[in-house]
Amino acid sequence: MALVNVWSDSFRPGGLAGALVGAVLAVAVIGVARAETPVSSPPPPPSVTASPSPAGTPWPAPTGVTVRVESVLLDANNHPLPPDKQTHTAIVTWELMSGYTGIYEVEHGTAAIRSSAPRKWQLAGTVDANAAAGGTLRWEEPIQPLSLSYCYRVRTVINGETGPYSAEACLPVPPASGPPPLPPAVGNSAGAAPGSGGATLARAGFAVMVLAGGPLVAGWGALRKRRC
């Protein structure tokens, strides 16, 4: 019986080694091809940029806010001025906060005297912290205290950040009835200080008494001589 020779040339040892080398080269070529092929990566998620916050930090409300009024009611000769010539100035003061270098906003709120309507607040002006003198800041403006009621409040503003408002400081409201209020204790009014208008009126009254009493004294002396 003849045996079939299944050991062909392709399966001989030399042919088998060549097949193995060819397979290795094929695998290497496929790997290189894959390495050179660009692989698309998923796009990165969009970055979220937060809006920048102001660099400043709100400061607490200013303290020690006060207001007073100075009036000019007399002229240079201590004669009363007509109402349209009189001037009134509101002077607002408050304490400087240690370490604060920004500005202060001063607001005034006005309303009709003895009115129950809400006040109308608006910016009156600004004061730089460097303007402090002796630890105190000052703001002043002309007002009409006989027709409007005035209140003031102050807050800090630094790098766009505003702090809370101070407590309100208000000028006194004239009484609804009774005698008119006395002139303010400042300014050049009759009640300002000794030696101002009040002293002038006293001197004037004394002069009138002397001038009126002189003829009376002379007449009385002449009458006594006649009787003698």
C-alpha cells in the first residue's frame, strides 16, 4: 500500500520558518499602521469662568453720625436780615473707621414738615477718608429748614462695594403750635453768643432809656427850683 506524502514543500522546516517570519512582519506592519493613524479624542468640556468679584470688602456702617444747622440771621452790623437773605447750612459729621481708605457717600432725605409721606433719599455728596481731621469727617450743604425736614445717612464705598447705611441723623422739626423756636445756638443770630445781636439790642434799649430819661430829669429839677 502506497503512503501519501502530505509533507509538501510549504510545510517543510524551511518553508515553516518563512511563514512564521511573514506572520510576524504582518503583525508589525499592522501595529505601525494603527500607531500612525490619528485617534480622535472627545472634545474637552467647556470651561466655566466665574464672574470676577470686586476686590473690595464691604465695611460696617459708619458710626457717630450727627447733624446740626448753622444760620446767618444778622448782617455785619447785627441787624436782622430779611428771610430771603438769611442762610442755613446743615453740617454732618461722623467718625473715621480705622484702616478705611475709600470714600463715604452722604445721602439726604427730605420730606414736607410734619408729613407722613416717605422721605425722598438722594446722594448729597462724597467725602474721601483722607479728608478726616482728628478722626472726624464733615459734610455741609445749604438747606431750607423752614420748609423741609432733613435727615442724613452715610455709607462706605470702596472698589465698587457699598457698605450698609449708618443710623439716620435728623434736624429737629419746628413745633406745630406755640411760640416759634429760638435761633440756633450757632451762627451770628441773636441767640448765637454773648456780645452778638442780643447784646446789641440790650445796648440799644439802654440808650433809649437814657435819651428818654434825660429830659424828664431836667424837668423835674426845674420844677423843684420853682417851688423853692
